[in-house]
Amino acid sequence: MPVARSTKLQILKRRRLVARLYLRKMTQQQIADKIGIERSTISRDLKYLRNLWRKEAISDIDERRGRELAELEEMERDAIQNYTLAKESKDIDGIVTKEKDNRSMLAWFRSRLEVKFRIDKLLGLSAPDKLTVLDWREEFKKAGMNESDENKIFEEMVKRHIADTRQSQSADDDRGEEGSGEKAE
């Protein structure tokens, strides 16, 4: 059944308020008590808002990357143009002044090279083609460790992971971020 326009507007207003209160570090229960609605509704609203914020962040990054790339390309065109002008420059008598022009050409060439590096980094063109995954068992053997050493280290890593996970979940619970399992509106 379609949701009435007035109901959609009420949901939008409520979500704006929920977002404001959540960004002020209020827990889900505090928000529910303040607004006077069920905590499960707050949970669904926050789930919807987090998804929305995630999509906006990705979109903003792509837009920013595009603007940055356009700006870098403009800088590169300027560097090429100034390099060409420096290369062709002559003094009043039509004689090329080598020392001055060479320094100027070098400066513009360095400028263009720096722009190239920034474009390369922005686009990730220098990223490794392939990551090598090491077999940790082989690395242990190379280091002269035996199977009991491997097991002790592995058990310690698992214990740390469980402790970190519990600590993280506890922090989320304190903020009221656990989901109610209900779908967002």
C-alpha cells in the first residue's frame, strides 16, 4: 500500500530530527524518549540514515576526485604552455638567452612532472598490479618456529580479536547502535 504524501513528509521531518540528535551523540533510547516514539523506529531511521550518508560520502568522493583531476589537467596545460614559451623565448635582438631560458624551462618541466605525479596518485595508476599473499605457516617454518609456537600465536591472535570485537560492540551498545533487525522505512 502506498504511503500518503503527508506521512512521507512526517517521516522525513522525524528522520531529520533523529539525525540531529544522533549527531549530538544521543543514544537511540534517549532519542526515542525525547521524541516520544518507539526505539525500534529510531533504529530503523538510523539504519536508513547511515545508508544515505554512506551513499552521499561515496558520491562526494567521486565528485571531488573529478574536480581535482580537472584542476590538475588545467595546471598541466599551463605548465606545457609556459614550458613552450620559455623554450622559444629570445631577447630583444632575437638571440636566445640560454641560461635564463634553461632555468625557466626546467622549472616548468618540474611543475608538469609534479602535476603528473599527483594525477597518477589520484587515479591510483601506480598501485601494485598484484598483491603477494604469504603462507604464514611457511613463514613460521622459515623463522624456525614449530607447530606449538604457531598454535600459541594463533590462539593469542584469536583472543585479541574476540576482546577487540567485544570492546567495539560494547561501545556501540553504549551509544545504542545495535540494530533491531527491522527494515528501514
